[in-house]
Amino acid sequence: MDRSKKTGFADRLSAAADARKALLERAARGRSAADSPAAIERRMAREAVSAAREARIAERKAEKLAAAACQAAALAAAQAAEAAALAAAQGAEAAAREAALKAEQEARDKEFAERMEREAILEAERQAARDARYAARKARKRKGR
């Protein structure tokens, strides 16, 4: 490894400050990339695709239940067909309700993750400010000697 010729305390302090600054800049870039209109648009597109997929699955389940209801109607009678149609409607309703609950849970999870990310960034900023205050205090003490 190539050792730097900067070995003084002030040099090490400035190197640490530069490293903290780079870390904060990287976090800010990540946050701005996540909040960019393109990222939001991609997220919304993924959510729309997911909702459409859930709707198609619910529709297929309803179709399967309806097909089963038609067979039962052909074999049993009109009364059996009514009961099967009601079951199909309830199954589709239950599947739709389940999909809505799942989408709501995913939205809550996403909001929680974003909140945790914001808190982590704020904590890093607070830490950097605290470190700067400590460094300034040490510099004042050294200057006073």
C-alpha cells in the first residue's frame, strides 16, 4: 500500500472530514435518485402491473369457479347453478379483498422503509454535525495552548 506523506493530526482530521462529506454526498445522491420522477414513475408502473396481475388472477379464479358452476348447473339444476354463481361471486370478492389487503400492506411496508431511510440520513447528518463541533472544540483548545 502506498502510504501518504500526510501524517499530521490536522491532515488526518481533514481526511476524516472529507470521508464524512463524501458519505453524506453519496447518501444525498441515493435519496435524490430514489425521489427522482423517473424512479417514482417506475415504482408507480410496477404497482400498476402488480395490481393488474392481481386482478387477472382474481378474474381467472372467478372464471374457474364460474366453469365449475356451469358444470354443476348442467348436472344438478337451476338451483345448484344459482348457488355456484353466488360462490363464484363471493370467491372473486374474497380474492379482490385479499389483493387489496396485500397492496395496502406493501404500501405500508414501503412507507416504513422510506421513513427509516430518512431517519438514517438525518442521524448521519446529526453525527457529522456533532463530529464537526467536537473537532472545532478540539481546535479551539489547541489554539488556546
